[in-house]
Amino acid sequence: NAGVTQTPKFQVLKTGQSMTLQCAQDMNHEYMSWYRQDPGMGLRLIHYSVGAGITDQGEVPNGYNVSRSTTEDFPLRLLSAAPSQTSVYFCASSYSSWSNTEAFFGQGTRLTVV
Amino acid sequence: GQQVMQIPQYQHVQEGEDFTTYCNSSTTLSNIQWYKQRPGGHPVFLIQLVKSGEVKKQKRLTFQFGEAKKNSSLHITATQTTDVGTYFCAGQSGGSYIPTFGRGTSLIVHP
């Protein structure tokens, strides 16, 4: 049982490049989400999904795309990287139950855009 | 939209002192969760509170949910160096699928 797996752990991009951050979970969770973490800003929600084929925007969605073709995978795409997207990105998954909303986080991807 | 405010942003304590972080929501919450993130690590779930006025304990950690379900606190008794990290609250209201995180309180424990 691997939990939530994110790849890569580290990435350096040039401004204007695109890339996909991968996230996979093996807990059969319906809910998955992407956060970015910047110093002093906490965890800000980028996009989330409540099930395969369903995605929605969070607090800071601009410059990012997501898709959810399977329950297990929830990739995050940076369309044209900008220095402002330098951050640590976390993927999380959770049960779709009001009585148990524990979120499981991946190890994070540290992205630098130069 | 829903806002979750957390204070203080940083707290320095001497080992053995107590520590408290506070979380306030602009709306009534259906539940609140607490997470701990060690330096360089990822957030790890600590606990969830659901009932008005609920108090839960985990060893030296005490979690409270306010009567109005709009605020919460985490209190650590006699801090240890292993308590170092950032503590986040995450509140969820009735209409939301995903909780809103506070900005976190970073705890620094001096030996």
C-alpha cells in the first residue's frame, strides 16, 4: 500500500516550458486535490476532483490544468511555466465521507522555474 | 468564500513550555482537521473534530472545537524538540468537498 505517490520530487524548468506533475493513489479515494505551498502562505488549493471525470477549480487555478480519467491518477499540468509558479506542490487524496475526511498527502514536488 | 485564519504565524518556545495555536473561520464549520508538517516533509493528519464543544486528547496534545463551530485550538503541553514543525488547521463547511487550510503556525522549540 503506497498511499499517495508524486513524481518527480524535484524539477527545474525554464520560463515558458510545460510539464506534468504526476499523482497516483492506491486507496480507492474519490477525492483528490492539488495544493501549492509558498512560505507564509500555507496550503492553497489549485484544483480538485470528486471523482473520475469530474474536476473543479480551487483558489489559485490560473496557469494549471488537471484531468481525472481514472480514480487512481490526477496529473497537474503547467501550461507555460512562469517564475511565480516556483513552489512546492502537494497532491492529496481523501475519502468521500463526512465522517472521515482525513487527507493523505504525497511527498511533494519542489519546482523551480528560472 | 470560506476563510480560515490561524494565529500565530510563528512561535518560539523553550523546551518544556506549553504551546497553543488558534484557528478561526468566517463561516460555521461541519468539521475541522489538524495536520502537522515536519520541516521538509508533507502534512500528516492528526485529528478531526466534528461536534460542537468537542475536546480530544492525544498524549500531550489537546484539540478543541468551539461551541459555535467557528473556532478551534491545538494545545501542546510541555513541548519537546520532536514537536517542531508547522501545524495546520483545515476547516470544512457543509457545502464544500475539500477543506480550507489555514496558513499554519510554525513551532520552534529551543532545547
